Amino acid sequence: MRKTDRHPVSGANSLWHVYQTVPFLKVMKNFIIIQIARYTPFLSVKNWLYRTFLKMKVGKQTSFALMVMPDIMFPEKITVGKNSIIGYNTTILAHEYLIHEYRTGFVTIGDEVMIGANTTILPGVTIGNGAVVSAGTLVHKDVPAGAFVGGNPMKLIYTDEEMKKRMGNPAD
């Protein structure tokens, strides 16, 4: 189960109320920073932009590939650990607007995590240290540390223990 905060709205759908949810100038600033970072080929510059202007928590030597799209409304709710890779065109959402409510949730990606290209990560999930998420996955629930997951809907492919056996590493 994802960990999200629910915010009911009345009248029009929740996206219609977007600027009562988050200030327009914040969205514009975030949009500009994210667009610059999406095309910047320098990984350290991307991380600096995310940390400085979006208030994301980004660990050392983490790599965001070309076209990664962090949440435009609530990027400060995203944490990525050290030495992780976020693959090409991945979307990391910390919000979702529904008809009668909107939801927000923290996204935590651990250390040394590999996220494959074209993955979508929904709000309120945690991806444990050393996990691998295959390309094109919809991450709709927590991923255990060291696990290999993939698909839509996301399924566990290998546990941490099974991955260690496959790689020839004995369990500690």
C-alpha cells in the first residue's frame, strides 16, 4: 500500500483547483529548472539544480539520465540515495490529481538503485537499497531492498537472496 496523504475537493475535479494546491510561481520555476536539467548532459549540474532549486534530496554520484521528469508540483518530496541511476525518460511523481481528491506522498529511492528507462514511480513508494527496477515498469508499491522487479503491473522477479545466488554472491 502506498503512503499518501489524501486531500478531498468539492465542485470541479481536483486538477481544476491546482493553483489552490500549489502556487503558480512555484510551478513555473520548477518547470523551468526541470526542463533545463532534462537536457543538461552534466550529471553534477543536474544534481545541483535539483538540490538547490527544487529542494530534492539527491545523494552523491547519483545519475539522472536524459529526459528524467521529477514531480513538477512537489519535487521536495523526492529523495534519491547515493550512487543510484535513474534511467532515460523516467517519471517520478509525488502527487496525483483525481476527480474528488488529490494525493501527495514522499518517494524514497535508496542507495545503489538502478531504475530502467521509461519507468513511472507513483507517489508514496519506497525503493530499497540495491533494488533493480526493469525498464518500462509502473512502480505502484514499495520495492524491497535488493529485489529485482518489473512489469505493469509491477511484479517481484527476484528477491535479494535469489539475486545474490544468481550473481554468485553467497548470502551474508
